Amino acid sequence: MHSFIQLSIVVLLLPLLSFVILIFFNRKLPRRGDFVGVGILGTAFAISATIFWQVVVQAYDPAFRVAWDFTWIDLGTVPGVGPLQIKMGIVIDNLTSIMLAMVTLISFLVHLYSTGYMKGDKNYGRYFAFLGIFTFSMLGIVLSDNLFSIYIFWELVGLSSYLLIGFFFEKQSAADAQKKAFLANRVGDIGMWLGILILYSQFHTFSFQEIYANLAAGKFGLSNGWLTAAGILLFMGCVGKSAQFPLHVWLPDAMEGPTPVSALIHAATMVAAGVYFVARIFIMLTPDALHVIAFIGACTAFMAATIAITQNDIKRVLAYSTVSQLGYMVLGLGVGAYSAALFHLVTHAFFKACLFLGSGAIIHATHHEQDMRWMGGLSKKMPWTFATFTLATLALAGLPLTSGFLSKDAILAGAIGFANVEGGGIFYLIPVLGFFSAMLTAFYMGRQIWLVFFGENRAHLKPADDHHHGHDAHAAHGGHDAHDLHQEDHGIHEVPWNMRAPLVILAALSLFFVYSPDPLDGARGWFMKMIPTPATVVGAANPQKGALLGGVAAPAHAAVAATTETHGESAAPAAGVHGVAAASHGEEKGIHTYPDPRQAEIIHAGHAAHYTAIYISSAMVLLGVSLALIVYVFGIIDPDKTALAIRPLYLFSLNKWYWDEIYDATFIKGSMALAKIFTWFDINIVDGIVNGVATLVRKFAFLNSGFDKHVVDGAVNFTAFTVNTTGAVLRKLQTGKVQSYIVMLLLAVFGYFVFYVTRMIH
Amino acid sequence: MDQLTTIGLNHYLTISALLLGFGLFAVMTRKNAIVVLMGVELILNAANINFLAFSKFNGGMQGVMFALFVIVIAAAGAAIALAIIINIYKIFKSVDVSSIDSLKE
Amino acid sequence: MSNSTYTVIFYLFAALTVGSAAFVVLTRNVIYSAFSLLFTFFGVAALYVFLSADFLAVTQVVVYVGGILVLLLFGVMFTNSIMIPGQKSEVSNLFFGALLLLGVTGGMLYTFSASPGWKISGKTLQGSIVELVGFETMSHYALPFEMVSILLLAALIGAAFLARFDNKGNS
């Protein structure tokens, strides 16, 4: 076993250890055992960082891959199918090692932060236990090399998110939110499981490598439509977990959980799982499936952005911005900008974690005030939080010099390239929605910064009866009395070091130089070089497919090996076959090695559109920022009057496009009506049948009892009578006297003796 | 006459048989539990004589050893039996074995 | 010791043994029975000496006469009012008892006389066997010896437990 595998198993099991220790012993440990969670996650991060360093920095090989598996369940040879076995395994490549480091780092920082934020909660120890199992589940998804174990950990993520979202389960809203999250995820997971089954029915394996090898060898027995369906069904899992339209409704409600948990869910663990999973199955997605994914991503990005601009709850704005950014990632994957999407996943994880932890710091400092309308002027009181929050906001908005700019720009460039290649008018909708969302992002984040940090403190303006209005997510927590304290602002102060340090670290990771030396081009950074777009194994309408892939023993390996050199400076020549000539661009010295011309064209067009994207997106971002400035800083446009002027649109956004109401009217009411019909059916028909059967049985029992009383009992009584009589006779022999027994015994012996002797004589 | 003057195995066996017979008779007929116990001891002695006689005329030690163990076990048995008899006496105020027939019902 | 003296002494002891055994059984007085049993045990011990089992003879005297007989006497004294002279013990099953006594004894004696005789080994036990008993006990019969000692211990404890006077009454 490779040492990386061993280390990764240790990393995987450490959070589980934390969970086991804390769930059972937290009351026996000092400080309710929080140091156990923090220490274990710190260790896990240290080991993950070692793996990251050795894999990404030292090996510096895009095709790096270490895998290990073992047979978990051997079903033997099944008649009609052949040998069946379920394998479990671990794969470590660049993506895995990056995700490993990211997840453990953010989880560690969240643990550390929570020691301050959750201090005094009555379930403090259990909270850390849940964080541990959440991290464990996510690491399991990241390390899995097959669909089956991914599915197992996928459900574990669902379970742990359920536990954490409903952590303040005494509150009705939290309990509802956790159910909503769980059910929405179930819907997605059913699709995902069906997708897994389609693939399993064809290849009898869950392993990614084997599935891709079989696909590339053209062994998929069904039509291409089924393959598309399998891809879309698998993507449904991502729709649920990563809160894509139309299953996004759970994520904003999940804000009922503790704020550090929101950071963990939105940055590292849960929503990242969906995008990561789509990346894992990326090479088996057909162009049709990719189109669906791209459109869903674009819709999600745009819709969430429009909702975010009118929300007042500081966490809800961030929640919708997460949905919007996840839409970007899914859009990126859909348009084939694979590296860019994963790049955005990582950069987003850091700055979004920073934003959530920052909002947690604000909520903590303002004694559980979540409504931005009653904040303001916090920049002087909380300089550290202000600085880090602003930096992360710039990254989220996508301003140059930040990490968010690099990744978002790469996605948008890919979208333009995609639209150019596909050529259809409808496909231009995707980049247009993307750019528009970028503008909205800049606008609502500018609004948030302004409302929270600048101007006068407006806490005293808060209506007295307003704190039961959805803004008391933490009223049940900590035993503080929010009702009295928010009237005065003298209670607001900077958070302690253990909450400040994660903010600083995460803010630092939101700067461009961590990822790329060029503040304008992420493709020149290590990340996009290490995560090249893999070649698809389903390249439909590719005349060269057979020739190209037939000659390679393990096509899935080839898929990784057949990498691209994104921009000119990369000197390392890619191993693999020479692909399509479509990509010979003047300024590129590298060799394009795509077996699939469509993919190659998209990548190439994406590079070509790079500067276009920069110009447009910068313009849009600046537009958004200036709009925010105009509205909220200079007051040239009064937001309230504008809202009145476009009241239908405003309400449409404020009420989140009425998705909850639509679902309530359709699915929930529909389920209820269906349940009523079933109840009627149950009472009148099923019960009727049951009662009829019962009547019959009673009649039969009546007959039976007659037979029993007369025939069976008669026989039994007769037997008893016989035994009784015999006993009465034999009883005379039982005198109870020892000596008569001896006499009888000796008589018997003597009789035998006589018998024996007479026989001997004869 | 020679048979009578040369002491052989049969002489011992005859004594043994007579002791056994008397022992059995005591066990069967006497009502006093103590005398029954004496009968048992007679039977055991008869057996011991048999063991030792066969051992003597066979030249081995098996019979001797067996007789030794029989004596030990007889002692243990006598102790237990007497304890039981005393208990019976305490309960029934009698050692008449024919009146102790509560096993009957 | 001449052969005839030997024979005479044997018959004396044989008669003592059988006669006292018969008296044990036939007398109705329990005390007489007990004292007559003393002579039976002595006679049997003497017969053991004739059978070259000197160690066994001594053991017989020590255990039976010194132990069991004393126990029996205690039993008699505990359970009978010996101060009433001439107390008799009852007899039952006299007919069957006599029949069986005669039948069993007669049958056995008949078998001895009728059977063609025993195949007597050329080598018989001679002299003292004390040393042999010691060797055998510690070699071949070590396990039975240990078991018997544990049994004896258990029996003694059990006897003491059964026979003790319980003030609370154990009916």
C-alpha cells in the first residue's frame, strides 16, 4: 500500500475518532472535549497538508494518481450475470489531495472558531462530535474511488447535515429546516442512485476506473439516450447536495444551524460534495447532459443572485450568494470549463468560509442580531472582522487581485467559448446570465458591506416586536438575552483571538498570489495546471474515437494522461496521443491532446475568450459596485422608493421567486391530497377487506371450537381417565417403605439368579 | 476331608456369602435404622473378604487396594448415614424405617 | 505354625465371625447387636491376617472398631431410650427375609460347590503387604487415593452439617 493511501486512511478516520470520543465522553472531559475535536482536526490537517505538499508541490504532475482497493463483498458467480463483487478503495490524485487539504483546513478552522462562537451552549460537546462526523463523511466522498462508497458517504453527509442544521432543535424553525434539507436531499439522492444503477446494470462494477474503461471501449449496451439519462440522474445528486435549481430551497433555510456550521456546509463539506461528484463523473457525461447541467447552473446562478439583493438577513444574503456561486461552478462544469469550475470550488470555499465566519463574528458581537437593517457602523468597532470580511467580499464579487476574480473569470471565459463553439443563440444565454449574475453579486455584496459596516448604528431603530420575525436564529443559544442588549451598542466589541485567527487565515487564502502569479490569469497558476480537463470517454460524434481510444489499454488512464497545456509557457510535453488539430493557436506552444474535438474546441475558444471575459466581467462588477455605491452610499437613488416603484419585482425577489409557495402548492399539497385519497382507500376498501376476512375467520373459529370441545377434548379426557386408572392400580405397589423396595429388588435378583442357574444346568 | 483341612478360596467365599446373607437379612427385616446400617456394614465386610481372598489367590494387589478404598468409603457412608438417621429422628421422633413412608404419596 | 493349628485357628475365627454376625441380625436388642458387631469386625480382621492383608486387618480394627462402631453406638444412644431395659426393635418382612436369606446364601454355596473350581494363580500373596500398599497408593492408585480423600472430607463436612443441632429448627 502506498504511503499516501495509508496517510489518507488516517486522515479519514481521525474525524470519526473525534466523533466517537466526543459523542460518548464529552461530559466526562474537561471543557466538554472541544480540545479533542480541534486537536484531532489539526492533526488531520497537518497530515493532509503533507499529502498536498508531496503530491501537488513536489510531484507537480498533472497525471499523478495512486489508487488502492480491496474486495469488500464477494457475491461469487451470479447465474446469468457472472462474477459480482463490490470493491472499496481510495484514489489519490491532484484533485483529491487539494480537496483533502481544503476540507481539513476549513474544518479545523471552523472547529477552532466554534470554541469561541459556541461557548456556553448546553450541547457544546455534542456539537463538536457532529462536526467530526460531518468532516469524516466529506473526506469519505473525496477519497472514494467508486460510486458505491461515494453514495454511502453521500448519505452520511446528508445525515450529519441533518444533525447540524437542526442543532437548535428546540426551535420549530430549525427542526423544520433540518427536515427540509433532508427531504430535498433525498429527492436528489434517489436520482443519483438510479443513475448508479443504470451504470451498474451495464458494467457490474461501481469503480470509476472500470466504468470509464468500459465506456471508452464502447461496452455500454444501451442507447446514447440512456447514457445521457444516467449522467443527468447522477447530476441530480449534485442538484440536491449542491442546492441547484430546483432543489435549492433547503439551503437558505439551513441558515437555522449555527453559523460556523453554515461556513462548513457552504464552503468545505456539503455543497462542495455535489460539485466534486460532478467533476468525478465529468468524463462520462454526454454533450446533452452537459447542456442540461450548464443551463441548470446558469439558472441557479442568476435566480439566486436576484433573490440575494433583497434579503435582509445577513446569513441569508450569503446563503443565496452561495447558491449563486454553486451555480457558477455547475455552469462551469456544464460548459466544459472543468479546471475553472474546480478552481472556483476551492477559491469559493475559502472566501465563503471567511464570509460566514465573519458574519458569525458580527452576529456574536451584536448579541444575535441577524438583520442587516439594524446594524451599521461596525467597521470601527470590529476592525479585524471588517478587513477580512471586505477582502472576502471583494473576492466573491470578483474584483481583480483576488482569487475569486481568477476563477470566476475562467468560468465565464469558458462559457463564452462554449457558446461560440455551440453557435446556437440560446447558448449565449449562459454567459449572459453569468455576467449578469456577476453584476448582481457585486451589487448585493456592496449593499451588505455598506449596511453592516458603514453609516450609523441603527440598532435602536429596530421595532420592539421584531425579534420574533425570523431573525432570532440564536435566541435559543447561549442563554443571552438578546431582547435587552441590542438596544445599546456599547456591547459590540471585536471577537477573541480564536475566532479572529480563522478569519485572517481564510482572508489570506482569498488573495490571487496563492493560486497564480498573474493576477489576471488563473490558467498560469499551479491549480489549473494540476487539474487539467480530462478527456471525455463518451465523445459522441467523434469519428476518431475508436482509433484513438482503441489503441490505449486503459482509456481512463489515458483520459488523465491526455492532458492539455493550457497556455504557452508550460513546458512539460503531455504524454499521449496527438489530438485534433483544431487547437493550433499561434501563441500556444503546447500540444493539445484532446481525443474529442468538441472538448478541445471549447477549451480553445475559452482561452480565446479570456480577455473578452475579463473586460466584460470587470465592467459588470464595476457596474454592480457603483450601483451599490449610488444607492447606498451616495443615496442618489433611494432603495425604498425604488422598491415601491418596482414593487412586483421587489416582492418577487424578496419572496425568493415564490419557490417555497410553489412547492407548497404543488408537491406538499399534492402529497397531502394523495394521502387523503389513500386514507379514504385505506378506511373503506382495505379495512373492508380486512373486516370481511375477520368475519370469515370468526365464523370458522366458531365451528372449530365446537369440534374442539367435543371431539378433541373427549379424546384428551379419555386418555387422562385411562392413565388415572392405571396409576391408581400401580400406586398400591408404592408403599414408601424402604425395606419392601429392597425385598422386591432382591426377589428380582433372586429370580434372575434362579433363571440363570437353571439355564446353566440345562 | 482334604477340602476341609486345606484352607482354600472356597472357605473364604463361604464366610463371605454367609456374612452377605446376614447383612441382607438385617437390611430387609429389621425396623431399626441403626441395625439396618449394621447390616450394610456386614455386607461391605463380606465384599471386602471377597476382594482380599481373590487378591490373595491371584497374587495381585488390586483387591487389596480396592478393599482399602471400600473401607474408606464405608466410613464416609456410615458417617453420612448416621447423620441422616439423626436428622430423621429429629423430624419423625423415631428411627423406625417402616413408619417413614412419606414418599408414598 | 503347623498346618493343622493354622486350620483350627482359621475355623475358630470363621465361627466367631459368622456366629457373631448371626447374633447381630437375630437379637432384638440393639445394644446387643452393636456389641456383637464388635466381634464380627474382629473376626473379619483376623481373616484378613489369614489373607496376608495385615495392613488391612489393622485398618479394619482402627476404622471399623474404633470409628464406625463407636459411631453406631452413638447413633443407638441418640435415638433409643437405652435406660429402658429390654427394649426390643421390631421386625418386619420376616418371611420374605428368611426366604431370601436362605435362597441367596444357599444359591451361592451351591454354586461354589457345583462349579468346577477356581483357577488359582501359582503366585499368591505372602508376608507383609504394608510396603506394597504404600507403593501402590503412591503410584497406580494416586488418583483414586486423592479422590477418596476428597470424598471423605466432603462426607465428614456433610455429616457434620446434617447432624448439627439447629436451634431454629429445620423441619
